[in-house]
Amino acid sequence: METFFGIPVTWLAAGAVALLAGVVAGLAVVAWRRPVLLGLALRQLPRRPAQSALIVLGLMISTTLVTASLATGDTLTFSLRSAAVDEIGRLDVVVTYSNVARLAAQAVGSGDPFAQVAPFPMAAFERLREARAVDPVLARDVTGMAPAMWLTCRAVNLDSKQGAGAAVRGIPPDYDRAFGELVSREGAPIDLGGLAPGDAVLNAAGALTLAASVGDALTCTGASASLRLRVAAIAGGSGLGTGSTVALTVPLAFLQERLAASAGSGFSPSPDAPGAGGNGLINQVWVSVRGTAISSAALAP
């Protein structure tokens, strides 16, 4: 627990210790200057042992209840934070572009208001990277940036016949390692640049959900495109391989080419999109800020 009713717990602890020290010091002075009062207080203990024991027991129970409630709250907070960290890793901020009119039309067509975010050219990412280089605050707080394309789809393993909702994320092979390494279950690094067209890296949770193994063929059908993929590797449960849902990682260039070739994919930048006219489309910019996976949330907007 970091705060209690908005007050930092370190302040509360320091105040409680100071108050306890003051009370003990005051009682010690009174007992030293008026020993008669000390004798009157202490003689009640052997005279009424049952009452004294009940008072002590009641204080112990009340203290235990308060401590248990605070510990339960800390446990729940830690569990939720751990689940979030396992799901998103060091991804602290996601920059997207929202064209309200376009998104509304897509929501009506797909029935899902979050089915797609509007794409924008890679030039917008380049401008953000340049801004980070010249702004001292961004240079200090931002530890990593990467362009990405994130799509949702229904993934089906053609070998095991298992299916589930999945996310397909395209990132460049030289993505910023601040977001974590992409390694196999054996701990060997996975080079996205060495994958053949159509190859994908499946996370550990996805391999379990889809009953998939290396070499299995997958179909991934979404609102933007239908992809045919092959499991080239299964990532370990660390870095970009974390998460409790099905996630497929492919080279960004491959996903851009497939979406550009898919008729009716809808992946064309709006005229008012930032950097319109640049080469290559993305729909997200990943940002990682300084600090631990949990403390970095305080710097995220």
C-alpha cells in the first residue's frame, strides 16, 4: 500500500511512531513523578485477571482485523498489477490516431466500436522520435519507442482445429529492446528479420490455447484482412512473449504488405491523419518510460 485515503503510508507510519513515542514518554514522566498513580494502575492487573485478559484479547483481535484488511487490499492490488504487467510488459503508453467519423462508420459496420483504430503513416512516428531527441524531458523519461501495427482476429489452428480470439502485432525487427526481448522457450533470441513471409512467433499462452506447435498452420481472420500464418517459433513467457491471451508477432513490413494487398481492408490513412503521405502505415506507437514495470505507470499520462 502506497497511500491511505490519499495520505502516503510513510507519513502515517512516521506520525504513528511519533505519537506512540510521545504517549510512552508522557506516561513514563507521570509514573516517575507520581509513583502512586503507577501503583494504582498496576495493582488492577492481578486483582481482575479475566477482565485484563479480555481487554488485551480484544485489542489483539481488533489490531489483527485492521492488519488483515490492509494486507488483503495489498494482495489484491499486487495481483491486479502483476496481471497487467504480465499482459502488457513494458508497454506504458500507446499512441494512436482517432478519426471520430471514420471510427463511427467502422463501429456500425463491424458491431465493435474498438474494432480498429485509424492508421497513420510512419512519418508520424519519425516526428515523435525527433521530438524525443530534442526535448530534454522526453529524453529523460522516455526509454523506448517503436512503431507497431496491432490487429485483432479470430485465429484457428488448422492442425489442432482449436480457435480463439487473437492479436496480431507487427513490429520492426530492430524494435527498441526497452520493450523486452523476444526469446524462445529455450531462451534463444528470435530474429524477426530472419522469418520467412507468413511466419509468426506465437506466445506461450497462445500455444497452450490453440494447442499449437512449431510448424502448425494458422488462419487469422479479422475485419481488416485474412492472414495465413505458420508458427515459426513459440516465445517464452518473458519480454514480448508475455500475456495470458493469444498473441502473434510478425515483422511489420510483412503485415503492411498484406494489408495493402487486401482488397477492402480499409487501411489507408485519412487525409487529415498526422504525416499523411508518408510511406508505410502503422496504427500504434509504443512508448516505454523510465522506472520499473509498475512505477513507470506514475509517469505515463
